[in-house]
Amino acid sequence: MNELTSLTLADARDGLRQKRFSADELTAAHLAAMEQARALNAFVLETPERAREMAKACDARLARGEAGPLEGIPLAVKDMFCTAGIRSTACSRILRDFVPTYESTVTANLWRDGAVLIGKTNCDEFAMGSSNETSCFGSVISPWRPRGANTPLTPGGSSGGSAAAVAARLCLGATGTDTGGSIRQPAALTGTVGMKPTYGRCSRWGIVAFASSLDQAGPFARTVRDAAILLRSMAGPDPKDATCADLPVPDYEQAVGRSVKGLRIGVPKEYRLDGMPAEIETLWQQGGEWLRNAGAELVEVSLPHTRYALPAYYIVCPAEASSNLARYDGVRYGLRVEGGDINAMYEATRAAGFGREVRRRVMIGTYVLSAGYYDAYYLRAQKVRTLIKQDFEQVFARGIDAILTPATPSAAFALGEKSGSDPIEMYLNDVFTVTVNMAGLPGLAVPAGLDARGLPLGLQLIGRPFDEATLFSLGHVIEQAAGHFAPERWW
């Protein structure tokens, strides 16, 4: 591993400002690492020319003493984010040749602060998946392997390419989107840090829409500090997105290392699922002990409607997807497959352009929104969503500062293991994460240990609305106690 690619984002930032190396050298090291890791299929588009051009501009600003917060930092961007003049596909055949003329607000914020784009990362098609196996560009392969085996593992999904790229030291950070766990789940499975901010903390403008009331952008990083640095740049008000909160963005890095003494941490009893592996339960208890040793108080809490979260989510989410994906019709942009008339063209285009999982969710969503079924399914699911949100509000009203849960029900599983005939088995991977999206709350996944096969496991911290700073403080405690994990290179 190149010495420059082993740096954390914070260390690289400091090294650039101290002129120990240049942005051009840092970028070149990561471009080389990316080229050598194509076996992972983490990137669907490499942008070396753009990266070198941006790095040279960074070096000029550094020389003038005009460095931005992320000046010269090589980042990867999930292919759900539109990047001006650079192909942006949502990893779907229907958008395979789409080159936007505009930049998403989140990525524009990163370039404003001096970050360098090295490539677009692979993801599940339209972010619909939990294993990064639905992409039209093929599956991402995790840089992790079970101890003593060569079994290809999932990096999680939908943001599997971003998680794998950060874990494999191909970039210093990456963007992701989280609709039901698509940042936190892959972060937990790859030993990286993943933050899903409060709904409205980051603009959704210029991000390909999946489920508009659930989608939220967030960062992947190697450390809690790095994630805090990235989120500060990504977040902020945006007049182009009516759902984006008009609130100031704190300096999240200041929260890292802050004392957690006196904080009250809720432990929800409903998250103790039947059949949950003993190692997940042990990890959860260990995380609580680490926080208690740092001065926090652990309190058992109840979130009684948790059991209904997964079925409600898989009604609301496909319903919104069905509506959002209606725009992909072969008329204005993207794939077009000709037919005898306009209806035949619509049908042929969508049949050829959408993969199986996307078609499944669009059909479910159309069904639950249809006459005669709207009240029975969609309306009831929205009522359940309100109850889930109220559960969290009641817990926080009792003086609870954050909630500690597992991030995933297991470590990474083999590619193909859960993508067979029963989609429910795959959907169950989101059991600990969907409640956070349904309630619009912030959630942080932090590496907390390794399982018996040497694979990473993560813990999740859930916070009050717009209180990401507290999660970074608590996550740093877990990170310091658990240590850092990196895969052994095999690619």
C-alpha cells in the first residue's frame, strides 16, 4: 500500500497544508490504487483526467494560501449524484449514456471546498438493493474475505461501491445515499464509518430520486473525524430543494473527542430479535460498556412500533419509487426502445431499461397506490410511519440523548447467498436501519469489532433531529475503544 493512500482524510489535509506532499501526488497515488483494484468493480467510471486537472488547481490555491476545507482531498462519488459533464447513470441501463449538464448541490459543495473527483462508484440500480448485486455494471466485491477462505462477499448496498472504495484505500472518502440503510449497512459490512444525516440536512437536488421522503445523502470515511469533516462540507441550506433545512451547519469536527459524560443512551428492547446471532448481541453489550466507561448512562427504552417498520417501509418506499421512476419513459432522455406506437415504446423501453428488482418495486408501488388498495396499504403504512416517529419523539422527550443499536443482523454474506427467489430474505438486512429513515433521524454506523471469521461488525447510533454532532462524539468513543480495521489485500 502506498504511504499516501494509508493516510486518513484529516492527516492528508494537514500534510497538504504543511506541504509534505502535493495534491497532485496525493491524487496520483489514489488513481494508481484505483487502477490496481478493478477486480473489486467499485467504480463504474474513473475520471483520472478530471482528477489531475482539479489537483493542479488545488496546488495553485494551496500555494496562494487559499486552501478550502477539503483542498486536494481525493473523493469518490456514488453514481446517484449528477455530475456536470460526467456520465451519471444510477447504475441502470435506462440511464446508461446520460450526461447531465448540471451538478448536484452536494457535489458542488465538495468541489467548492477543494475536493478532487477520482471517479463514480457502483451501486444497486436506482439504489434499490442491500448487496450491490442489482447494478447494470455488475456486482461490487468486498475487499474483505473470510479468514482462510476466498469467498467473494457483498460490501452491502446500495452504496457498496463507495463503501468498498473507502475500505480498500482507493479514496479518502466517498458520498453515499441512504433510503433505508444504504450508507449505514455497507459501512458496517466493510469496517468503515457511514453517516446518514437528518432528513433535510443535505440537499437532494441533483441526486437521482428513489423515494423522495426517505432519501438522504451522507459520507463514508475511514474514521469518525473524517466523516465529520466531510459532512460539514456536504450539508447546508439549498433554495433549489424545498425539503432542505435552512439551518446553519455546525463544525462537526469539534464534536469529535468531546466528553460524553452525563449523556443518556437508550437501548431499545425491541431490537433484540429472535434468532439474532450471539456475536451481534455481545457486540451491542460491549458498545454499551464502552460508552458507560466514558461516562454515559445506559437506559432501556421501548420503541413499540419497531416491529411494523420493515413492512411499512416496503410499502412507502416502492410507492414513491413507482412515482419517481415514471419519468423514465424513453421520450426525453435515456434509453429508448422503439415500438409500434407510443404505449409499445413505453413498455419496451422500461422492460429493457429496468432490472428485475426495480421492476418488482415499481409494480409493488403501483399496486399499493392503485384505486381500491391505496387506503388498505399506502395510507395505513403512512399511519404506521407516524407512530414510529412518535416512538422516537417520546424516547427523546425522556431526556435520552442518543440510541445505541446493532447496525446489521450479521457480518457480510456471500454474493448470491440472498439474491435468490425470496426477496424478503434480502429485505431483512435493513431491519435495524429503516426506522431511522421512516422517522427522518440521523444515524451513524461505526466499526466495533470482528466476527469469528475476521469480518467487520458495526454498531449504530441514532440521534435527535439535526444533532449529528452528538453522534460523532459518541461514535468517536466506540472507535477509540474498538480500534481500526482494514482488509488484507488480495486484489
